[in-house]
Amino acid sequence: LFVDQPLQPGALVTLDKAQANYLFNVMRLGEGDTLLAFNGSDGEWLVTVEEAGRKKMSLRAERQTSEQERLLDVTLAFAPIKKGRIDWLVEKAVELGASRLLPVVTQRTIVRDVKMDRLEAHAIEAAEQCGRTAVARLDPPMKLEAMLKAHDGHPLYFADETGGAPAIDSFAPAPATLLVGPEGGFTPEEAEAIRRAPGATAISLGPRILRAETAALAALAAFMASTGD
Ligand code: SAM
């Protein structure tokens, strides 16, 4: 269970209505039952249900059960795509260990407004489901030009399906940013601007045209597999 409160020996964690409902009505837990909780910075903790009353629902932190995971500094920068698909992309990026998710608005981006709270809930749910102790940071959407201007020169792998990009022979170790375009791809001007960015390398993900969310997943999986983290 994700809790946004400190976790240390004996700490009392109060639950909000939704969490209480989930634990007591869905998971059928009661006072004295134990479960695992994390808050994204203190690792994973064994906690005991302290109070499961109508008014007050709380947990008591007992002991840490696993260290806070070392987050590999990997940003997945992706052009927002349709609702169901972006949810899936966020969930897979969290499972694959991305530390930061950055929606990038490009000329051909169809979906302009990103429902941040819904995506954050998906990221937390994905972390809970796959037992991570860190939740990827979800940044608000940025325009491509602004993102390139802010880029500090660390490796920027640009998934380019237009041909000519080399297959990935090796990734530099993190920190890294993986950039994937929208359903309609990047415009030639955008691709040019990306190539000119410091640290940018165009990469091919094979000869087939992948959906944006598939490309994001493929690029992230390739990176994680190559760095073994
Ligand atoms: N040009 C594509 C088309 O004809 O449908 C549109 C873009 S594709 C659906 C979405 C994004 O996924 C691309 O902008 C690119 O970043 C990435 N992508 C898809 N297939 C790829 C591949 N084989 N190699 C590298 N990137 C790929």
C-alpha cells in the first residue's frame, strides 16, 4: 500500500477514506492484521492495522522489510497519446523501472491535456502491484522545444522510425532520457531539432513501425536490459 507519510519504527500512519475502504472492505483486513506499505523514500515496511474504526483508520509501522530501491535515473519522454493507451504506457514504464515520466507535446500530438492525477494514480497502482518501493515521478507536460532547451546534455535516445537510425549496440549508463513520438510521429523539423540537442542519439527499434506506447516500452526494456539494473 502506498502511503504518503513517513515510515519509521512505531510511526502511526493514518489512512484516507479510499485506502481504508480498500483495506477493510475489499481486503477484509482488521485490527492486528499486517500488510506491506511504502512511501517512495523509506523502503518497504511491515505495518499492522492499529485502528479499523468508522471514524479513525490507522496503521502502525513495525519494521522495514526491504531497502528503498536505488532508482536508475531514466526519464521516459513521450508524446501524450489516447487515454487508455497512455495509462498502459505509464503502468509499463513504472514496472520497467523508469524514474521519471515526462509527457512532451509535439506538433502532431493529438491529446493535449494530460490528466495528471489519473496518471499519478496509475503510476502508484503499478508500483504497488509490482512491489516497487519507488514511484516514478510524473512531470507535467512540456513542449518539445522547451524540453530540448532544458536538456542538460546527458544521453538522449531518440526513437526514430524514419529509417537510417542505427540499431542500439550499446547504451551509456544512466542518467538517460528516452524520447518517443506521438501516433503521427515527429515532423522532420522536430527530428532535426532533436538530433541537434546535446547528447542526442537516434536509435532504431527494428524495421517495423511500432505504436507509440509499444516503442516506449521497447526502448525502456532495451535500456534496462542493457544496463542490467
Ligand atoms: N511514422 C509512424 C507511422 O508511419 O505510423 C508514426 C510514428 S510511430 C506510430 C510513434 C513513435 O514510435 C515514433 O515517433 C517513434 O518515436 C517510435 N517508433 C515506432 N516504431 C519505431 C521503430 N521501429 N524504431 C524507432 N522508433 C520507433
